[in-house]
Amino acid sequence: MKNFLFLILVFFIPSAHAQGLKQKIENAYKTFESDPQMRYASSSLSVLNAETGDVIYSANGNTGLASASTLKTITSASAYHILGKDFTWETTLGYSGSISANGTLNGDIIITGGGDPALGSDRYDQSRSDMILRKWVDALTRTGIKNIAGQIIADDSLFGTETMPGGWTWQDMGNYYGAGPSSLTWRENQFDMHFKPGRVGEPAELLRTDPEMSYLKIVNEVKTGAPGTGDNVYAYSAPFSTVVYLRGTYGVDLKKVISASVPDPAYDLAYRLQNKLRQSDIQVENGVITARVLASNRKPLLPQTKIISVHISPPLHEIVYWFNQKSINLFGEHLIKTIAWKEGKDVTISQGTELVKDFWSKKIGIDPASMNIYDGSGLSPANRVTTMAMARILQSLKKEIWFDNYFNSLPQYNNMKMKSGTISDVIAYTGYHTSASGTPMVFSFMINNYNGSSSAIRQKMFRVLNALK
């Protein structure tokens, strides 16, 4: 009899905990849904047991919603699976033609891009722009080259001419967070702008850019905003354009550097290398050009006669760390295009997203229709993902040998390990948490079309997530 009672307790106590947790989450979610800020909104919450995959609670779990940057959790998990934790990209420096006795290169310097998202990024010691340029100048000097009779060619052909996902908006793509991928991405494809505000309502002066961008025509239409209005500056430019329009307001009390995207990062890289060579008294007679421009002019790109330097990127797990920690949209599109490339498909974002959906369908039975995705970063407002699909993908990762790396890439908000996502009228969170009673959970929480203050609705979402604690 004692053994029988013991068995009843063994099975009853965990069940009671599970029921109590479910009721706690359900009560918090119902209170949230009845809030006036949610009157015209759509929301979804799915909470699973992170070990067993059992559903603890789900509301509208199969409703597709805009996911914003929580989509990065799926992209990075896909990259870990398909490319591997230690995958790296290569960028090569070489030349065509030959070097004469007097040190003249009768040919071109060629930088061949391999899709490295971190080339020139200051986030990694081995990839800093000044270090790479110095390394390349030293490599060219060691060959005996003193003059380049041809030009510097930035071979950006690997990823093609598609630099923006189809769903991105005009307001986003000119800004740092809307920088698109190139097989020769450079310095995360962005530059900084320093402003000096005037009187409220009058122009805010653009003092300088860092680095200098003299080959761009920057049209500054920014006005000085009232105190406390902050940064409302937007850069408008198209891929490969040489004109950038700056619009919006810069708060009169603001002291902030504004960043914009570089329209043609491959050209910018070749331009920086040319300037660095000039500082070492090595002249480039015919300037710089990209493989894209050569192709558009139907001119051939001669192969490298000799490779003189190979730059290896940081491993994928280090890329994913910053991708999730700082929500770098550019990295997501690189991962998507790299997946398409390594799988032998057309190197397009749409092909990459199809491969991601197909992978999860075969891996754990996710219905591809539950992930209607247009990019790898979540910046597109057209993305639609269900919280149940996202939660099931994250739950499946627990058994992977690289899970600790993946888990550590997630930021911490509200004392919970989770990725956030925010675009216009969209806020989302997804991640992992263990309750006070020891229940390990994975969750996905999305809201679309809320009204009122974003900071207020965010705190209300945190109150729901506090029920998981």
C-alpha cells in the first residue's frame, strides 16, 4: 500500500505542477489579450516543455504572424545544421597578368569575395578593416609590385546582383539596419554620419562622414527636432546608387552618430584599398571597378594569375553570436545566401528561404506553409511564422552538440534568455526559460498591430512571460 501511494505521489506532483503552470500562463495571457492596446491586434503564444516537446500552453499557435527579428532564431539554427558550427568564408587577393622587372603589374589586382559577412568588421580582431588593408598592402609589396598598370577589381559575382530581399521597404534599405548582402561585404556595409543641430525647425548640419564618402552625393534634408525627440533621421538610397538622401529630424539635444548603408560595398572596398596603396606610393593607373559593372558592360573578368593572400572569416558560431546578440540583419541575409550557395542552388534569398523551409519539414515535420518567410533577418514586414513552428524548432535544438553555443548567442531580456523582434506595430520574443519549479520551457510570443506605446505593450508582454517563472 505504501508503495502504491508513493507511485501516486510521484506521478501526481509533476502533473499538478504542469497544470498549475499552464493555468498561470493562461490567466496572464487572457489578461493581456483584454488590454485596450490589443483591441485591434493579433497575438500568439506557444510554450513547450523544452525536454519533452509537450505543449504546456498555446493560444493561436497556428496563426501566422509577422515575426520581426525572432526569425533570426530559425535562420541561425538552420545555418548551424546545414553549414556547420565551424563553417568559414574565404576572401582572396590576387592579380592577373605579370609583374615586369621594374615592378609594374601589367594586369589587375583582383579581390574575390566568398561571402564573408564579417570582412572589415570591428567586432572581430582578425577582421578589422585597418588590419586587412594593411595585410593586403604588405602582401602586394612583398611581390615587388610598385605600380599597377590596370585597375583594382572587386569580384562581387558570387552572390549575384540581388542585394536586397524583395520584402524590404524603401525606408529601411538606406539605413545601417537595412544594409544588404554582397559577396564582398565590407565593414558591415555601413558608414557613420556626424550632425550638428541648429535651431528647432532649421537644418541640422552634416559635419562629416566616417569614413569619408567623397564618391557619394549626399543630399542632406534633415531638420533640427524639438528637445527629447531623438533620432528620426532616415537615409534613402538604392543598391548601387551614388546618391543618398537624408530626411527626418535630429533632436536639438541629441548627441549621436547616425549610420547609413553603403550602396555598393564591393566598390567601397576596392576604393579603400586603392587609397591605402597610394599611401605606400603604389599607384593604380585605371582606378577601381567591380565585377558587376564589368559584366553589365559585357567585359570579361580575367582569372587571377596568382593568389597572394587568403583571408579566413571567423567561424559561423561567432557570426551567429553577434547576429543574435545585436540583431545584425545583414548577417542573416548572408547566412541565407550561403545556404543556397553551399546546397548548389541559385544564390538568391528566395532560394535560401525555400531551402530553410524544406529542411525543417524533413527534419522535424514542420509544415512549410507555417513559415512564409521572405528573408533571413525578419526585417521584411511580409514574413509570417507561427509561434508553434518557431517553438518546435527551438525545442528540437536541445539535443544538438552545438546547443550551448546557440543558447549563448541569445540576449537576455526580463531575466530570460530570448531573442526580441521589433518592426512597425510588431513586437515578438522567443527563447528558453526554466520555471522556479524546475520545468524547462521554450516559448514564442508575437503580437501584431497593437496600438499605443511600444514601451507600455512591451512591459505587458513581460508580465505574461513572468508567468513562466
